Amino acid sequence: MDELPREGFRHHPAWLLGVAGLLLAQAGLAAALFGPTPVASLCDERPIVSGRHPLHLYHGSLGSETFYRTGSTACFDPAFQAGYPKTPIFDGGSRPAEFVLALAGGGYRPEVYKLGFFTALLFAPLAFVAAARGAGLPAPAACLAGVGGIVMVWAPPVRELLEAGDLDVFVAGLAAIVFVGWLARYTTHFDVDAWLVLAGVSLMGWYAHPLVWMGLLPLVLAFYVAYAPRHGLAWHLGLMGIAAAGLGPNLWWLWDWVRFWWLRQPYPVNGSLPWGAVLGRPADYTPLLDDVPGGAVTLVLGTVGLFLLARSGLRAAAWLLPTTLLLAVLAYRLAQVRTDLSASVDQTVKNILPLATSLAVLPASFAIWKLASKVRLSSALAILAIAMMLAIGWLGGSTRPLASWVGLRVHPIVLGFSPEQDAVMKAIIEHTTTEARILWEEPLDAHSGWNWSALLPMVTGRSYIGGLDPDAGVQNWQCSLINGRLNGQALGNWNDAEIAKFCRLYNVGWVVARSPATVDRWKRLAFAKEVLRLREAEQELVLFVLDRSRSFILCGSGRWDEATSKHICLSNLTPDSRGWVDLSLHYQQEIRVYPSYIQISRECDPAYPDDRVRLSMPGPVPRVMLVWEP
């Protein structure tokens, strides 16, 4: 049996220069995302507008502000959908943004968001080096694993994940890779280092994405059953402490995550599980090779590396790594077969697979190091690989031609609003006011930069129905105009009176229409007048102004002074003859009204899926404040 390869950076600190080289190479590739002037692009106010980055920036801004005010990141946002609760359920991807924005003092800071995104990318090679050391790989092999980690990040599957804005999945995936590697070390080296690393990445993983971390539970249970009988009380208490260190500091927001889970739209669940379809045929697994950097070559080397790990005495790593990969593949197959899974679970599973398959990089790196050691070239090979990554990361100017040549995707990410989008926002500011909402028609096709409209309230100061995320899958999202369908029904099937009632209940004063059928229907309404035509993403946008009385107060009278995530302020409220003041605002049971003698209840309409706020008061009130207090 070979001697255990445990010569790490403490024994050979010169290899820390190799880690620094990997970090520098990754910095060069990450800088290419921000164009020919990366420093200026990172520090300017242009937001990232690809994928759901605008949504996460918007919710991160709200959440970070709320954190400083209440100690929570959940709040009630009246700027979209006539009011909806922004919670850890929608949207979970904003947590990394909330973290970095809170460190900078909170609020809308696109430059801080970009710096946080850039910093997260730098952790990729460090995570693979750390995971390799946890698994028992020596320093040169760990550096080779870091090279593989860089390749993984810029391979198409993970680059698509980053482009989509799924930074929470990315961070949780990196934490899981480190966790699995150091779990192997915990079996034989129960020391402070192992405990601190496992506790730290557990804390990070729970914060970034609880669903990803809960997916590790079968692995941890198998690990415990296999090794618990061999160890004493301290080992068991240490494992419990790792779980507590991960969960405990996250309970302040996980409580909101659990409490608001019901906001997700219900999905029918069939109790039967077609295991034959889940397991599938060999041909169903062939496309998964596309998610592995290097494809079949990496898997073959990884298989050889697993054998060599076991032979070298690193048996825990030899079974933990492939078991984690098999669990991820099984979850992926389950998500493909079970179409009744919630959209969030389904998307999470599909997004985490590229990161899980990258676990093959660790045993593959060990196999390469081991084979190179036979001819005494292991150190030279690691140095050469690091030098190549430095060349790929920095040579060739902003286009990074070497990176493209080897198949890495480092083309710039979409930054800032296009001239067309700027024109749309200027038109909205010029032709609308804050006395009513804007009904924004959302497209079905996810073109580049499609989610930019999530930042409209920040830039224009207006309130909207639609424009945040058509696939939110949470309460209050039935109220929308998506590709010609209003509240889920074709707009052409609504008569004039029904459309007028919708506009009154939701206080719609303007409409931005994009589909031909929608434009035609609004043109046929007597109270709608076309203001101007613009273009965005090769589509024509038509702005309509509606000739109707605009008010957020549906019955009774008063003035709507201010609506922010902090509070909604009204003044000079006078109830109708029944003692009611109905508001164009979605009801949530967590909304409190002050003065407290005013009663708040829900106003129901069978024709609409969501209830609105009704205030009951004995007489006129000079000032009323609504606060969301979960």
C-alpha cells in the first residue's frame, strides 16, 4: 500500500505561490467579464442586466435596507404587483446580494453588487484547492485541482449558471465541494482545522441555499452510520457542533424561509414514484458528460483516481466523492421525470448538477499527479499547469483569445441599460406620475437582459403591475399581463367593462404593451390613448395613457402620500357610509395599521385571485400608517 499523500502547504509552503498564481489567473478571467476597462466597469453604476441579476440586485437593495431597520431581510414591497411580500422564498437568489450590500451600508449599489460577484468568482480555485487538501491530496495535486476548478467555472454549464444570476447556487455548490472533501478528513483527523473548515462552509452553505445543503443529508447520514461506531464522544459532539454552527447563525432568516413557504403556489404531487423512469437508460446519462469539464476524459481519469485514492489509504474520499456525484445525478433524473416538482426545486437541481459533476476533478487531479510522480514530473506538471492558466487568464487583451481557444467562456457579461431601455425609462418619467401604477406587459422569451425591468422602480420612481419576474411562482403573481394574457386569461376575452374594473381596482393609469394582440386590444378601448411608440429587444413597445380617475383609495376618500418598503402613509382618510376605506393594495395578514383602533381586514372579489386591504374606522382620521410586521 502506498504511503498516504499528506504533504500539504505547511510542509511545502512554496506551493502557496502556486495558489496565489491560481487566484491571479482566476482574477484575469473574471476581469474579462467586465470588458476592456474592468476596473472602471466594476466601479461604475451600471448594473449587471443579464439573467436575473437585476431581480437579485433589486431585492438585495430592499433586503439590506430592511436588515438595518428591523434585523430581518423580509419586507413588503408596494412598488410591484400592488404590494407583495419580499421574503427568503422569493427570492432566495438575492441573499448573496443582501450580504454584500449590507456590508456596504445597504441600499441600491450596483457597483457593490458587481464587486461581490467578482469576489465570489475568486473563491472557485480556492474551494477546489481546499477540497483537495481535505480529501488528502498533496499540495501539487491540490494545485492541479485548483486548475480544474478554474476550467469548471468557465466551462459552458457553470458559465450559464453565472449568466443566469444563480450566484446562491454557485456559492452553495462551492461550499458543498469543500464540505465533502473535509468530511473525508474528519474520519481520520479529528482536529480543530477540520472542525473549523466544516463549520465555516456549513454556515456558508446554509445561508447561500438551504435546499442544496439539505440535499447533503443522505450523504451525512451514510457517513455517520459508517464511522460513528469507531469514534468516541468528542467526535460525535464535534459533528453535532458542525451542524449547530451551520444552522444556528442562520436561524434568524431560516425562520422566515420556513414561515413563508406557503407563499409558493401549490403544485399537485403524485404519490407514486416511477423508479424505472428515474433510473432511465444509459442513453439518458450521455448528455450529462456535457456538464463535466473535459467530459469523458475527466470521468475516466476520475475513476482511475478513485481507485488510487482507495489504494493510498484515502478510502473515505474514495467513496464520499462518487456518492455525492451519484446523489446529484439521481436528483437530476428525478427532477426530469417528476414534472410536478415546484419550479424552484426543479431549477435548483438542474443548476447544481454542473458543480456536483465537477467533483470528478478532485480524483482526476490525484490520478494525474500520481502518474506524473512515477516519472518524477509531478511538480513540474503542476507548475506548468498554473503557468498555462496565468497565460490564459491575462494574455491577449480584454478578449482573452487563449481562453476561447481552449473552450472557456469569458465573453463580457451584459452591463448597463441599452440606449433603447434608457429611452423607455425616460419616456416613463416624462409621461407618467406617481398617482397611479403602470401595467407592464411581460414577454415569454427570455432574451438577453430580459429582466432589466426589475430595476424600473429604482430608476423611474414609479409603481408597476408586472415587470419583476413572470416566473415567480408565488402569491400575488396571478395579477399580471404576460404575452397578451391578463390574470391568466387572453386579453381579447375581457370586455371593456372588465378591463375598466381591473384598472380601477389596481389603479392602472398607463400601460406598456408589446405584443400585437395586446396593442390592438388597448387601441379599441375608448378610455385608452396611445402616447408614443418605442423599441426594446427588437420589439415595439406602445405606451398608453388611460383616461380614468386615478386613486389608490377605492372607496372612501383621502390622500396616498407615500409607499415604500418601510411603510405606507395616508392622510385625511374619511370612510364611506359603511365606515370603510378600501385600498388598491394586496392584503397580507402581517400588515398592521396605526392608529391601532382602526380595523384592517381583507376585501374579497371572486373574480380576482388576491384580496385587497379594507380599513374600518369610526370617522375621519388625519394620518394613517400601514406597516408590514411579520
